[in-house]
Amino acid sequence: MSDSVQMDLSASLEDYLEAIFRIVQEKSAARAKDIGKRLKVSRSSVTGALHALAQRELINYAPYDLITLTDKGRAVAEDVARRHEVLRDFFVKVLAVGREDADEAACKMEHAIPDAILDRFLDFVEFVERCPRGGSKWIKGFGYYCDNDNKTGNCEKCVELVLDEVRSRTTGKAADGRTSASLGEMKLGEKGVIVRISGTGGIRRRLLDMGATAGTLVEVERVAPFGDPIEVKIKGYHLTLRKDEAERIAVKLI
Amino acid sequence: MSDSVQMDLSASLEDYLEAIFRIVQEKSAARAKDIGKRLKVSRSSVTGALHALAQRELINYAPYDLITLTDKGRAVAEDVARRHEVLRDFFVKVLAVGREDADEAACKMEHAIPDAILDRFLDFVEFVERCPRGGSKWIKGFGYYCDNDNKTGNCEKCVELVLDEVRSRTTGKAADGRTSASLGEMKLGEKGVIVRISGTGGIRRRLLDMGATAGTLVEVERVAPFGDPIEVKIKGYHLTLRKDEAERIAVKLI
DNA sequence: GCATAATGTACGGCGTGCCGAACATTTGGT
DNA sequence: ACCAAATGTTCGGCACGCCGTACATTATGC
């Protein structure tokens, strides 16, 4: 449902991969020492892990050289990071746990959580964000939402509910009062609900693959200087879209 | 906050201990074969684990003899089982996951979850059960509840909120219309909220130790023939009370 | 350029946790 | 009471994952 990559990595190797991923994000090159410091293991342990990861073709590794991720490795690392973020989001946004504690807990649990449960966490956060005034239907509505809407993927009732929610809200519109737009017109930090996906190409496919059908919450995470490309968060995935792709996606702003 | 026992057991040994605990519950005597079947490991692996547990004085073990838990072992096992149940309850009652999937997930995660997060799960379930019609205050109320009420332990505001909830409900009273009682008068399956703990002895202490102050949800799980003893579930713990102890605890029925 | 510090690696060792095979003990049928 | 079958144990072996030490390579200051 939510995972596209499974490498059957041990928890330990996943940790190494995630650490490399984050270090590369920060400094563009990973050194054994940094990895060791981050994971609190000795340098010799790092070398061992690097061999294991290289053998699985997840990293580009040559002795004494800098370490980078292969495409495959980046995909796996992103999946691990996604699990981490979904968990952390849930802890922070739903359980009202402090950011640091949430991160620490997510670290420990990200290897043990089954995909099905992870999806539920994700859905729950989305539900809370969409539906902060659900009244007594709150929890029952969530059950319905999980059992019916998500599975069909069509989510017709869901869209209705969500749009009703949106309409009934007095606050929460975009700053300038717009209520509908294409994804390409959205600004940094704005949230919306997908209404229609007009494109026919790869983007439509990619969105559908990750379960982002009509009714799905989308959030703008980063916008390049001229609005191209635009980075959005959908269902816990981070996705970069070209402007012309984004404009084919109609949304209702929340 | 919520744990009283920490043995620093490996996840594996915790699994063995929990398995023994459950088997003893069912059949009053654990055999290596059953443990192995339950955990899907070979008999020889079981023997090894038993040695480790015996060395830590968690089980009574003699070669070729039946296996029972020591008091210490039972305490640890109950704590593990509690973690399992809190997780499962959360998955079932909040995330609307099926019982079996919830159990499986709880099995995997019960070793990785920090106590602080576990407490939040527990509180969340209680909150949902107490407050099913919270309106838009729902999620904010939970944050408040976690941050203020629980920490003080006094929970005055919480009691007010809860009692208001109870009063405003049209359904949910006990079958015979009672709305308040002592714990000793409650029947199987009834739920209530603690209003006052009059006793001074060990029970009061035990309840306070486990965080069960006024405002805490309590549920009757089992009642012996003449109402003595009575087994209740409080904050994820299972507690057996004598009738005279239970009568000192005033509750509002939900 | 060269010495020295910083960093990376190889190797042997340790603890955990699992297995299968061989051996020991108990159980159950007769 | 005795012989199988079931069950329990021991032992050696394997895979992980970590460490410290010693050695190899690269980086840095002069």
C-alpha cells in the first residue's frame, strides 16, 4: 500500500543507510567518522556496515573514498526516512509529544512498525489535520475513512466529507481568500485537498501509485524561485513536480 | 511514570518471558515445546533462553522439570504484557485496526516503544473512551489533558471535564440507571471514573503509584462469585482488589 | 616535501540468538 | 516392567553486530 521498496535490511543497516542519507543531505559527502558519531558506534563498525551496504549495491563505496548513495540506496533510505517522519509527525501532532522525544522514539520504532500500522498513523494525522472539528463523529469518522474510502482509492464519500469540512470552516482559507486552485498556484506552506488530476503522464501514475487520489491532503514544502519546480508532501512522500505538471492537479485550498 | 519494573532484558528474552506468562495463564504449566511453538524457534533455542532467564531469577527452572515464573519474573512479564495490551488497545480502539493485525503489530513494537510514548498511547485511548463527543476541543483537549492534568496527578480540571461529559451523555449509564457507586458495587464490564479514594492503606498507595488518581477510568474485568475479589483494569494495569478495599473507592459510572 | 595528525581499514575476539544433530530423560502404552 | 515416542538438553556451528588494537592511507601544517 505505502511502501514501494523493501530490501529486507536489518534494523542496524537501515540505521546506517538513514544516517548516510541525512549526512549527505547536510554536507553532500559522508565520512565514516560522521556516521560513527551519529550512530554512536566505532569507526571499525562503520567499515563493516559499509561493506554490507556496498555488497547490496545501496552505496557507492571504495576504500578511503567518500561515500554516496546509489539510486537504489537513496530509494531505500527515503523510505526509512519517511517512516521516521510519519511516526514523528504522529507523536507530535496527535500525541502532543515534544519534538525531541518524538524523534528519539521514532528512531527506535521505525524498524519495528508494520506498514499497515504506519499507514494508519499517517492517515490519522491527515484526518486530524483535515477534520479538526469533527464533533462526535470524529473517531467513528476516522474508522469509516480507513475502512471504506482509502481502500477503494476512489474516495468519493471522502471528498464530499472533506469538502464539507472545508466549506464549513470559517478560518483556514488561504491568506488571500482563494479557495480553489491548481497545485502550481499554491504558495509555500499552503495545504489543499486534491480534487482532480488531469494529466495523463508519469505524474498521474506516480501520484496514483502512492495512493494520492482525489481527497488526498497535499502540502507545499518548497518552491523554487520561479515556482518551478515545486516540492510537495503527499501521504508522507516528498515529491518534486515541474510547474506544468503541478498545474494539471486541481485542489481545494484548506 | 508507568513502569515499575525494568530488568534490561533483550527483546528476545522478553518474548520468552511473555510466552511463558501466557502459557502458564492458559495451562498452568509451561513446557519447552509449547514455548518453542509459540515463538517459532527450536527446542534447543528454548533451553538456552531458559538458562538465561533462570540466571536472572525470573523463572523457576530445573532440567526436565516444569517451568513457572518467580514473583520477579511474573512482575516483568506482566509489564511486558501490559505494554502489548496498551499498544493493541490503541491500534484497535483508535486506529481501527483488526484485532489480529493489532496483536501482531503490538508483538513487534512492544520492545521498541519508550515508556513516555506508551503512556501517551494509553492516555489517548482513555481520552477517547471518556470523551467521545468532545467536538472541536477533541484534540486540543487531549494535549491539555496530557500536559496539565496528568502531570499534576491532581487532575481537578480533568475530573470536572469528565463529569460534565458523563452528565451530558444520554446513554451509557449503568443498566439500572445508577450513576455513582463504589467500585465494590460495580458489575462485570461496567466502567467508571474514580472520584475519591478513601482508604489509607496499601491499596491507596498502589493506586497512586500507578497514576490512578481521581479522574482515572476504571473497568471491571472479572468478579468472583461473591464479589470478592474483584479484578479491575486501571491505566493498563490489571489489579485485584478485595471487596472492602474496592468499597473505599468512589466512582461515577459511565 | 615531509612529518605528524586525522581518518579509514583489517583482524581477532566477544556476546547474542538461532539452528541441527546427537544424546538424555520422561511419558505412555502394553 | 519395559520399550518406543515424545520431550528436553548439550554441543558445535553459524550469522550478526559490536569493539579495540594494530596497521594503512590521506590530510594538514610547516
